[in-house]
Amino acid sequence: MSIKKKIALPALLAVLLFVATVAAPAAGLSQASAAEFPNDEFLEDWNKIPQYIESYGEAWELVRGFRNEIRNWTNDEIGGVLAPLVNELELNVDEKNQLISLFRDLANLSYDSQASELDEIRTKYNAFIQQIVTRINPAVNDLTINEIYEFTVRLKDETLDRISNLSISELINLLNNSQAQLQLVKETLDSVIDELATNDVSVILSNKDVYNATISVLRNIQSKLFQDSGGGGLPGGGGGGVGGGGVGAPLPLPALNDLNNKIDELKNKLATATPAEKQQLIKQAISAAIETIQSLNAFDPSMKSVSNGTVTINAGGDQLKNVINELAKAINKLKEFLKAAGAEDQAPAFVLTIDVGAVSESNIDFRLAADIVKLATDTGLAGVALRVNGLGATIPLGGEFSGEIRFKVGSKDASEANVATSLKLASKVYDFALSVNGRPLTEFEQPILIRIPLINLSGVDRELLSVAKIVDGKFVFYGGYVEGDAIVEARDTFSSYVVVENKVAFNDTGRVQSWAGRQIEVMAAKGAIEGKAAGVFAPHDNVTRAEFAKMLVKALDLEHAKATENFADVKATDWFAPYVAAAVKHGIIQGRSSTVFDPHAKITRAEMATMIARALKVKYNLKGAADPDAALRFSDADRIPAALKDGVAFAAENGLILGYQGKFNPNDNATRAEAAVVLYRTFHFKV
């Protein structure tokens, strides 16, 4: 075997694994008849794959190891890998299970497959695949074997051509840099999509969101295989060479170069861009930077050690510093562009991700060294995301989170939660704890985003899932956003948490069921809205300033455990006191004066619109309506108080509060049913 051929082997196998194990047999999923597939040409090429790989000697054993590893993945593990596609395509539980089953069947397909085996897969998933393809692009309703086959063959050929043209040094970098390997796959995929522009597979992948989700799935497969094998490089690479294993390799130069070139290209367009065009350029620059930064997961296997049922991750050292320094280059490049565009305030918050992957231990101890925290903070990173087993937390940096950070989490027996509720559990019970410089913290000035993996989802209404804390044998519900097979929730305190399907029933919502029933049900499940008594929602009652402050703060995870207020009409013992304090702290609502809040006053539609606008601006660092006057196309716009016009314009522009028969009715009092609908839209708001 030649030196070049031997060096290229691991990277080549990663690509072949994707093409041969997933893409090629997927040709059997088209609408073509069984008589057309699999044809002799396809079978001949398919059965040549093992012969080709065997020409590399020990390569076949490595491929077999890859495939066996995938075959041993649980459904939950496969679901985690496929989560980006599940989320993007908004698959329901049954569709997700179909996709998992398809992935598993493809992984179990043998290389020397006969026509019957391939045709069985085609028949089993034909309708499902076409359903999803049509959902992506309704115009693609006749995807054929020939198109899939043409695409996969061209992808394989292009990949081999690119690898064969690399120098020895380039191949060495490829061997030891998993991000460079992924970059190669992306570049190859982009090339084939452009070359076969009329091919239906290319048409589907030309959908940016689907494309990005597909890349994320590939990244997940790669990350899981490499981490499970104990190194940052590909199995067989030995973890040596450039940068060592894991985080040792800096952000691949192609990725940084691509970002630099992209942003420079966008910057050149700023001078002649209209205001609307400038905003599009800003979005493109931010998107490019986010993609580049997210391409790197800062995990070094040497961080991890196991003792007495606890896995300890010591995050520190020069390798991690190298990663942060490379991230800084990408962040600074974006900042330069935003400064040139006069949009410095639109810079997103970037986080460093350390994902350990799967471990068998139930107790996790993350230790983030003080010098790493300082470097990351000075670099401009907003936080660090710690992940293991799909579980973790995103911890802000700076302020109270300065110094050595220690994050601990352990799983508990579900019996503790079963005592508190008969609701269906959708996760294990987890106990979270945090300390900084050895000092335990139980309340946080800056909320920590916890991530809890989901289980037992069969028949579960995912929209009714809520993170719950057990307090004195009862549940307190905090909501949360479902992302794939996990739920994320911002918390300003740590305790024991579990996820449940929170079904809340009211017997007085029949008259508003058609337009507010589902919204009331979901926001009640999230703990953002409560009934006035058992089974009583009172949908037609008006909402007070204090009530809506609580609803909004809870819906958007804006609690602030350390917030205080000094209003004479808000007592510390009042149920609404902490929510009023948080809302005032965030600038969502103001008092009538410095000493009067007027908590029981009825809230108007204009006031409600302004509050949700301010809350979303705080949560997502947004600006007001691009053109308030244009957004206020209501016949009664002149009745909107001047101080509230921007908030109403933002809410109207984003479809959060709608008018009626051309009017906004700004000074009408809002009902509890209306508040539920508005909260539901606000909860689901996407930047």
C-alpha cells in the first residue's frame, strides 16, 4: 500500500460510510416500480463496494467496526443523531419512529445485498419518503431511482477525485482533523448539487434549512462515532499528528478562510445596499459566523475520567485554549463587519460547546478551569455549553460566573416524582448543582439554560411537556422548549427537575375553544397561565397588570431570583411580587410612578402588545419595528398612546397581536383568553 493511500484511508472511509451505508441504498426508496429496482447496474456497483474497500487491506475491518457501532445504537441514540432533520421537517412521533426505523434498516443492510433485500426496503418506506419529500418541495412528486442513483454515484466519484488530488500534508491534516473531513464532505456535496442542478435530489438539498439539517446529522454521526472510539480523529488515526485528538486541532483553515471570504464579499456590498438589503447582508454574515463557530465541538477525550460511578470532565489545558483562540478569530471577523454595517448591537451571543457524548455513569462532574473561563470571557464568548448523554447546561460567563466553574448533575429514581404526581413522566429525575470558586450557587443573576433528554414519548403530546420542580411533594411547572429529543429551559435556581406531560383541563373554555382552546391548554401546561379555581379558567375575565407580568415572565423564562422592587402597593408576600420585580428589572413594564405599580389595574391591548415587544427584545436582543408607521395600518392607529406605538407596531408586524376588521382597539381591556393566545404566539416566536 502506498504512503498516500494509507494516510488517506480513515478520511476516505468516513465518506464511503456515508455514501455506501446511507445514500446508495436510499435509491430503493423512490416511487419507481419494483420491476425497475434494483436493476443489474445498481447491484453490480453496490456489490463492488466491499471489493473496493478490501483493496486497502485492514480497511474492511475498520468499516465493519463503523457499521457494527451504528447497528448497536439504541433508538434514543439514533433519534439524537437525526434530531436536526426531525426538528426541521417537524416530524410527528410516528414519522420520527419511521425515520429511525429507516436509518436502522439501512445500517443493517449488507454490502453483498441481493435484489430482494433492497426491494424490501424500497417497498417498506416508499410512501413515507415520498410524503417527506413532497413536504419539503411539493413540486418534487416523482423522485426516481435513476435520479438518486445518479446523485450518489456522482457524490462518490467527486469525493474520490478530491482526495486523490490532495498532497501528503493535506492528507495528514485531513486524517487528524474531523472538522476538515466534514468540510470536505460539504464542499463535495455543494459541488454535486451545483453540477446536477435539475436532479430532484439536488432540488431537495437546495432548500437551505434541509441542507443545514442534513449537514448537522452528518456532524452528529461523525461526532458520535469518533467520540465513542476515544479520540478526536477517525478510528485508526491514533489521535496523533496535527493538533492531537479531540480539540487539539484548531478550527480548520478552510472553514475560517471561507468565513473570511464570505464576510469580505458581503462587506463589499454594503456601500450600495438599500436599508432592506443591508439587513439581509447582516443576517447572512451572522448566519455564516454561527455555522463556522458551531462546526467545532471542544471535546478532548483526555478531559474525561471515571471513578466510583462518577464521570469527571476536567476542561482545561492548552488544547482548549487553542480552540477558544480560533473561535475569537471568527467572532472578531463578524464584529468587524457589523461595525462597518452600523449594526454592532446585532451581534449574537456565541457559546463554546463541550460535548462528551455518551457515558454509562449516572453522576456527572464538569470542572471548567478558571483560566479557561477568563480566556473565554475575554474572547467575547457569552457562555459555555456542557453536554453529556444529551444532558447539560449552558452557563453564562462573566459576573457571578467568573473563576473555576463546577457543574454537577446526577440522575435519581423516578419514584420521587411518582409520589408528587400521576402525570406521565417524560424524563429521568435530575439533580443539578453549581459552584464557582468552590462556593455553591443556588440562585443566579443570569439564568442557566438546562437541557434534559426526553424518554417515554410514545403517545405523548410533545407540546404539553413541561420541566417541573418538586417542592414539598408538589410540582411547580416551568415550561420549556422541546428541541428534538430534549427540552431546554432557563432556570435562575437549581434543584431537582423532571419532565412531565402536563395535561390541564378546564370546564369553562367551551365558548372560546375554537380560537383559544389549544393555546390555553398549552400555556397552562407550561405553567405560564393558571386557573382561578379547580377546572375554572374564566376566559372572559380581564387581565390585570400583575397577572400579565407573571404570565409573560414565566412564558419566556425571564424569572430573576435576585430582582427586587420598591413599590408601596406591592408587598413582598404578594403572589405576584417576584414576577413584577423581574418584569421591572428587565424593563418590560414600568410603575405608574416610582412608588406606585397599580398591580390590579386592567391591562389594555396596547399595553399588552408593548409588554410582549419589550420582553422579546430583551430575550433575543431585537430592535423595534423596522417601520412603525407602516406596521400600524389600523383605522384607529391615532388612538394608540404615543409611548406604546413602537410596541404595538412590533407586535403587529410579527403577527403577535392581530387587529379586527381593520381596527386594533388599543384601549380595550384584554381578556384571559386573548392573553393566552398572545402568550402562545409569543412563546413560539422565532428570530
